[in-house]
Amino acid sequence: MAKNLTEADSHAANVTVPEGGDPRTAASVETGFQQLADRTNYAHRRITGAAAMPVSKADTTAGAELASVVTTLGQQATSPYWLLEERALTGTSEKLRVYAFASGSGNQAIVYTRNAAYDVATAAWAVDTAGSAQKVEIGTRVLFAHALAATTSGGWTDAQWVDGLASLTVDEGGPAGVLQLAGLIDGAAPAKNTLYADNILQAWGCLETDGAGGVTLYSHFGVSGLSLSGGSVIVTFDNAFDTTTSVVRHMCGFGNVMNGTDACLFQPLTGTTAALQVYPDLASAQTDLSAVSRQINFHVCGKLA
């Protein structure tokens, strides 16, 4: 009766076949079929990124052949991640992995993970064992990024790595004055010498009103446009700020009038807009910026959506 072979993740050095005089039975050829099936599974797992490419001296030839196959078949269409290496951590079920990453948008990176494996079939991440997972990327568009997933059995996507950054712990034991990069802080006490997503400038700009209803934006970052409305300059940002509770609670900005003694106030309006208002003093009415010439520099911090 026919049966199915169970494929192993192995690459036998030789394929054993019967010779003259050996019994002419199904069992006599099963060993060779099994070795071929195992070899096929071994190659398939490495082409699709489900297992690491061979890197030892003994596998040099096989690795070169598989690399050629990957290039020919265009493995990028199957998965953006290619598993290059994985090693078990001593005393735990967790593994360290190294991936090559290439996206359709042109971003390439080397990705290091701890306790996180990429599942090609589901296009999602899963942990080796219950607990936290970490991910570090060094690439063309990401200089250095930490990520930490919450305790989970898996099933999270690339975009959801960012959501777990709130519980990232930063080691403060390094040399004094060394800048560290981390993710979100979200209420935890910030570590010294650490740059977080929450404490960087999200937008800044230099503008000038001409006194005749016009406004010009000069050097800027994170700003998509300006307009005049009700005597205020309305600033529109490239990226939206968090409006979960109130944008006022997540956007912090200030302005400075360069060619006058006016006080400049920053008023958040929506997730993507804010108003710059100018007053001669706190007791006077707002100055109409459409009717006066003013040069204003502004800076905005806060939590993006």
C-alpha cells in the first residue's frame, strides 16, 4: 500500500540507491526517495526564508547553489525576510536570528531578533517561547531601531513592533555622554542620554508675513504648508499628532518673533494643524498677521498618531 514520506530538514551527503543483486522491492528504494525528499525540503526552507542558509565550510558549495536559486526565483516575491543564521541561547528556548530584509519600497536592512521568528506563510512574527521579543534593524532607511513586543505567543506584524516599544528597557551602564536610541517612553521615567521618539522635534520652520495677506515658508521640516486665517498663521504638518484624548495633550510648540517685541503663542487645532498667534502684550488684542510684516521661527514636539 502506498504511503507518504515525512520530510526532514536535512541534506544528506549522498543519495543511496540499490545496485544489481539487491532486492527488487519498494523498501530497497525508499532510502533514496527519503534522502531526495529531505534534500528538497531542506532547499525549500532556505529559499523561502523559513530556515537559515548554510554558512559553515562544509556547506559552502550548497550555500552558493542555493543563493543562485534564490536570485533566479526572486524570493522577494515570497517574503521580505531571508533568514541568514539562527543560534539557540544557552539555558533558554529563545533563539538569536539574523535576517536580510528587502522591501518593495527600496529599503534594505540587516535585522537581528531575539525570541522572534518570521513566519513566511502568515507574514507575521512569533516568539520561540512565551516572553518579550526584540528586534534591531540596521539599514538604508533605518539607522538603528530597537523594538520590543509585549509578552505574546506571536502573530504580530512588522507595524505592531512599534506598539511594544513602551516597555523597552534601556541599559544606562554605558560610558557617560554616549547617546542611546530607544522607542516610545509613554509615562516611564526616561533614561539618561537617550533619544526617544517622544522627545525629538517633530516639526519646525521659519516663516514671514508680508503685511499684505501673504505668508512665505522658508527653511522647514515636517511642515506641508501655511495659510492665513483670522489673523493667525495656520501651520499644516506632514504627520498627524495623537488625538486619542485631545491634541492639546499631545502637541507642544512655541514660536519666536524675530523682528518685533510681540509675544507669539502656539495653539494646537487638529492632529495636523496649529495656529501661530501674535500679541503685543498679554493685555492687548491679537495682532492681525495678514496686515503686518513678521518673521517667526517655530518648533513643535509631541506624540505622533
